[in-house]
Amino acid sequence: MDLEKFSERTYTTFTSRARAADRLSRRGNLWTIALALSSTATVVASILSLVRPNYIEGRGGLISLLSSVLTLVLSLIVSTLRYEARSRDLFHSFRSVQRVSAKAEHLSAQCLSTDESNRLSRELEADYQSALDLSENHTAGDYYRARKKPQGKMLENLSYYADLSRAQLTRTIGDAIPFSLVVASGLLIAWMILTL
């Protein structure tokens, strides 16, 4: 095995997994905030429908019901997707791959006999595979964001930039959904309080 290429591959893997861990952590935080705001909206709507039964022309109960359903859906999403646990697993995986990459870099700089190099290469490959098994795989988007930008003119590297653009669009859409729920829940709470 060529230790220099192996070191490059492990570097890309641990960088991709680090980005994936950050992405999952951020997304988990957004969903948790959306859930907290939805719960707050439910409480505010329930209190308002008890204190002022004719609130919003008697539709306070309907608003309370809808925000309760939203809270239920968000809690199911948060508990099913397990962003925090998945992010932690990816973090441990990326740290393990990072250690393998550092060993490979160190060994590639040394002059080793063929037998010694082959033995160490097999050990590194086994360690690498074990580290990969610690978590789910990163996405293609994480991979393209982790890759080093190719050298040369942009037109020569058009496929890299196209793949990177697709990855950024996917990430933006994935983060936009919980973010829009955070904004909507916040606006609903503000609207209910301001219409008192």
C-alpha cells in the first residue's frame, strides 16, 4: 500500500466526517429549538384559551390544538432522527480516522523495509476499517466540502464546483426546514401575545 495515498484518503475521510458531525449537531440544535418554541406556543395558546375563551373569535382552542399537533410531530422527528447521538458517533469516528491518518503520515516519512511496511500497512488498514465502523457514513456533500479545492482554472474543475454546489444546496434545504419552523413558531408566539 502506498502510505502517502492512504494518508491522503484518511485525511479526506476524517475531514468529511468532522463536517458531517458539525452538520448533524447544527441540525439537531435547530430541530430542538423548533421543538422548544412549538411547545412554548402550545402553552401560550392553551393559557390564552383558558383566560380568554373568546380569544381570536373563539378559535384559541383550534390554535392550541394545531400547535399541540405540531409539537407532537416535532418531538417525533427529534427523537427519531437522533441528531445528537449520530453527531457524537461521527465525532468519535473522525477522531479515530484522524489518528490513523497521523500514523500513516508519520510512517510515510520513514524508510521502512518492505516487510515492515506491509505489516504496518495491514495494521493501519484494519484500524481504518474499525474507525469507519464507529458511525454512519458521511454524505456526498460532506465529502465535497471536505475535499481540497483543485488547482488550476475553474473551467478545468467544473465537475468539482458542480458537485460542491449540489452539496451546498442540499445542506441549505436541510437546515432551512427546522429554521423556518423556528421562525414560524416564534412569530406565532409573538402574534398571540401581541393580540391580547
